[in-house]
Amino acid sequence: MTPLNSVSADSDSWEETLRQWAQRLSPLALGKRLTMLMQSIASEHEKPLLAAISQQYHQPEEQRRWQIFAQAEALGFSTPVGALALSQFLSHGSMAPDGLAPVYPEPQLSSQMLHCALVMLTTQLAENPVDGVRLLIERSYALEVA
């Protein structure tokens, strides 16, 4: 992996560093890790949704999956928490409500939304994405130690 201190702010190497770091984890492990990281910096109105996401990662339930989707839709999918919730929603089950023919997402959509959540979180942590990547990885390792 590219050392973070060698990543320059005017290059795209920060995103490659982020991608390489994320690829070391399974999508499930990355989702759980992002949920914990977001819980540590979330606003009060995001915390209930993050708690539901965390619970869903540990004990999946179809009804909760739809509740998470509705809460994320209200929050906005263009937020790190909203993108994480959408990734989780797309990872299992149909996108069509009960009573309609099942419609399944393309297999890569969940991972793509997880990456979007990761990039958005990085840019939320710091104005400079290099610093955001550094902070995200440092906080992630701190979670492992705790």
C-alpha cells in the first residue's frame, strides 16, 4: 500500500491508497468498520440510523432493511450515512416492496455505494482528502486496538 505520508494533495493517489486499504477488508467488514467510524462522529439525528445499520449487519431482518432504506431516503443518499445505508439495502434482497415482482440490483451496486460512503466520509473528516484518508485509517486502527 502507498504510504500515506507520500501521497500528495494534488494527485489522485489518495483515492488509490483508500481503495487499497478498503480492499483488505471484506464488504461486510468494511461496512461494519464504516458504521463504527461514522457513529463516533455522527450528529444526533444520524445516530439512530447508524444504530439500526449496525444491528442489521449483525442480525439481518427484512423489515429493518426497509426501515433503514426509508430513514436513509429521508436523510439523503448523498451523505456518508445515507450512502452506507443504501449500500446495505442493496446488498441483500429485492428493491421492490412486498407484493410486487422481485427486482434485484446489479451485484456491484452495493460495493460501489460502499466506496461512495468511504470517499464521502474521507472528505467529511478533512478538507484535504489526503488528510481525510490519514484520519480515517488512523481512526480505523484505533478501533481495532480498543
